[in-house]
Amino acid sequence: MSLHPIMNYIHTARYVNLPVYAHIQSNTLTNDERFLPQRGENLYCDGLHYCFPPHLHDAAEFLYILDGAMCIESSQKTYLARAGELYCFNPYELHSAYINAETPSVKYIAVTAALDAVCQEGFPIMRQTVDAITKSKLSFRTVLSDSPAVRSAGEAMRAAAEMQDHQNTDGAAEFAIMGALYTMLSQLITAGALSPVGADSAASAQFMRRVSLFIEEHYTQDITPELLFSEFPYHPNYFGRMFKAHFGKPFRSYLNDYRIKCAMELLLSGDGISMHEVAARVGFSDYCYFSHVFKRHTGVSASEYVKLRTQRR
């Protein structure tokens, strides 16, 4: 099964004081939910309840399945994730997870960590490993089966999640989270989670990284073919094929996904921004076109989206 054609986007983790975000999540299939995408919330579409939609980010992400099962899609493969397994997603690796009638519920721990920020320069061996990951010389294996090391990593993830909401006091929670993160990484390495990256995979990862950063930096602008070519000097047809092979959809469609995701965040920011200004801020010069794209992506108009989200708070 290929990645479902809903919103693929670049995701930003909800960090507090540390470049680590950990939480325990439960999802159960219900058939009465509306498809109303928003960062950090669950989605329901075409019989699939998305635990999280297709997305990527500059951090590494780890999932430990506590109970039940869910379908995970990563690197153009689909996995049936069961209790006791641990899943790893490398920086800028597109991934998603959902439940359906065959796997109607799941409980899991998720940890997102910006590895280059949690390991400082004063620890050369650790830094060497982190640099190899961020430069796509080493990568985490997607699936780790149940083992003593994996269970220890899962317990460390639970410890981090339990302390997530206790930050901003005396620093105790922050120390506990960082200790749990280092324990998790140590156990993952012990479990053989890291492996060298081949030349083709490294080039693929670098391409996704470069394109993702380009979109983050330029999505508010009019991205003309000339601007795109100045950063990626390929023939347009070749770039289009490369992009679709890596991201699962055409460049313009992906760009619109990202712009709409940003628009949804602005609409719910509480800043009183007008619909026209929201459209302009996320790169749409034509408000009518913005309205069309927004409804096509979410199933509702921008004003209906705000109203429905406000009612659910």
C-alpha cells in the first residue's frame, strides 16, 4: 500500500525546554470523526484513522508499541506494528501510521528528538555518531523486534514521556528526560539499530533534506521555475520525477499541502488574522485559489474549519 494521498507535510515537534518531545498516545477507530487535519491531532479518512498523517521533519522519531497494533508506512513500505516492537524514523524520512477495521486500536510511546541539538561538542564519540546520522552516513533500522535491549529502550521512552509535562520547575524533569533519551539511544545501539547508509540511500536522504529546507524557507514566496532551478539545477522533468519518487506526489501538490498546513495553524493562532491575510502569508496570491485548495485538502472551507475546531476545544 502506498502512502495515502492526504496531506504530506514537514512537521515541527512541540518542544518545551529541550529538543525532545515524548508522549504516550492511544488511538481507537471510530467512524463518526470528520476529516479535519491539524498538526498533532488524529485524522479520519476513507476508513482509516490516522494516528499521524504522512509527514517528515529534521528530527529522528521513535515509536514503541505498548498494546494493540497499527499500520506504519515508511520508505515506501507498509509494516504491521505490534506490541513489543520499536520503530525508528530517520531525519527527513516520510512516515505515517493509521488504524483500521483490522487493527482498531493501539497504544504507543512516541519520542521525537533533534539529535544534533541533544549531543554537544564536548562528547566526541557521541558527537561522531550523531554527525554520521545527521549526514546520512548511518541510519536507524525501521523495525526492531522485541528483545531485552528494545524493552529497556521502551522503558526509557516511557520515563521521558511521564516527565514531559513536569518541565519548567527546578530542572529535575529536564535532567530526567535527557537521561532517559541517552538510555534509549544506548539501548537502540546495543540492539543493532544503526547501520551504514549506501551511496544511493545517502543521496536520496540529502535530496529530501535539501528540498524540505527549501520549502520551509521559501513557501511564502512565489516559487517560480527559475527560483526552483537556481537551487536544483536539473531538467524540470527530471526534478519532477525525482520529487514524486521521494515525496509521493508532485512538487506543486506537496507545496500546497505545506502551505495549507501553515494556514491551518495561523487560522487557529488566535491573532485575529483575516482569511485574505492568512492566504497571503502562506504564499497564495489568489484568495479564490487558496479557498479552493483549502477545501479540497480538508473537506471544509477555512471559516468552517475555524468554527469546527473552536467548537471542539
